[in-house]
Amino acid sequence: MELRQLRYFVRTKDLGSFTEASRSLNITQSTLSQQVKQLEDELGVLLFDRFGKRITVTEAGELFYQFAAESLKKANDGAVLLKDLSDMHTGTLKIGVTYGLRSLFTAVLIKFSERFPGISVRAVFGTSDELMEKVRSYDLDLALVFFGEPEDEALAYDTLFSSPMALICADDSHFKGNKTVSLKDIAALPLAIATKEHSADHFFLRLFRNHRLKPDFKMEINDISAVLDLVRTGRWYSIMVEVTVRNSSLHTIPIKEKNLLRKAAFVRLSGAYEKKAAKEFTAQLRRQLPGLT
């Protein structure tokens, strides 16, 4: 059997679909099906039951999955370990960054590149959920994300700091003098938010539903900078993690409800070999953290 076949099997099992797995792997569905079938023939068992376009994992597939996933992780660790022998003179660090932490990431990246000019950095911006999925599939070495509580045992969470959710308004807003604001008051305001695919928005949308409130979403845009520009006009308000807009011309007002903290963390694959470049990057961020947050 080949590592490629193990990767195809693991990805298909994780996504529960040949269609989704082939799209994720950037291969054709027929190629994926053929490779999985060859693996099944070699093992002498069916790993998936096929029902038309639906598939379910067999008992043999469930048992084999743990070995396949561990084999992939060890092979990846071995390759990374050999590359690290270059002692930080060369190499590539693949890191994901959620939209709300772009400024923090950029400041650290500048310092990191000055100290380790031979390391190439490949940065991907996305939602926290998207980035954590890329870490699981070995597409990223680590990701800088927001989260509530750790949910996936496959991931290791290195918490950096916590920041509350807040109402964001223009500096001349009549809300500026308020020490706090309620969700009920916020629901009545014209809101401009980043699109619902952003993890922070999932967080406060669930919050509104739990309080049986229907917020007035006037604008939904898939870019935080554009949302902030709208808020600066004074015509709209937004809700974001407070640290996202710190040191800007906008004003933040704490929300009354409890437990509205979002945690910023580096997330990596649990138990996997950690690149020297990744360790150095996280260390650089921690050194600058007091000044950045």
C-alpha cells in the first residue's frame, strides 16, 4: 500500500463523501475511487459500503482508520524532522490566520522574517473553522485563530490571550458614553457584519438566538476592513472581538451578557512533530504580545 492511498482513505472517511474528498484533494472522483478500491483489494476487505452516491464506513474501515491516520502523521513528522536539519537556514512555514488577527500576525511576521530571512512563510487567511480543518489535513503547520472552548482532541490549543465581544461604533456615536450595552439594544441597531461564515459571527448569532432576539443585519460583507469602514460613517454598528479594532478610530462598548470571551490561540495537530520555525514564530509572538494586545 502507498501513503497516497492511506491519505485518500483518511480524507474520504473524514468527509464522508468521495465527492467532497476528491474536491479537497484536488483529484478526480474516479481517481480517488480507483485508489481506494486498490487499497481495499490489497487489504482484502471493504473499507466503505457504497449505496449509490452514499457511503458508510465499515467496521473494518473504522479499525483501519486509526492505523492509517497514525501512519500518515508519523510519515509527515519524519519528513518535517529531516527538513528541520537545515537549522532554520532554509525551509517553509505554512500558517493560517483568521481575519480578526491580521494586524497581530503582520507585526510578528516582520520581526520573524528579520531574524530568520531564510525561512519562507506561506500565509493563508480564512475563518477559524476553515483554518483548523486545514491543520487537520496537514495543509498548515499551525493556525492563529479565535475559539470558545477546545472541541477537537486531534488539535492542540496554545492559548495566547482572551478578548471580549463588543459593540463597535463610530467615535461620535451617542452610545460612546455608555459603559455597557445589552443584546436587546444591539438587536435594534442597523448592523454591518462580516459574513456569517466567520466563526465569530457564528458565536454571536447563536447568542442572539439563545436570547430569542432577531438582530437587524443591514449589511453582510466578507471582509472585516470593509465592515469597519461602514461603521466609521456612523450609519451602522457591528459586533466583533474587541482586540480586532483596538487602536483604531472606532469605539468599543462591552456587552452586558456574561461569558462573551473569545480566546486567541495557535492551533496545531496534537502529538505531531512541531517545526522549529513554528516554535520560533509562536515564541516571537509571545515576546511582542504585551505591546500588541
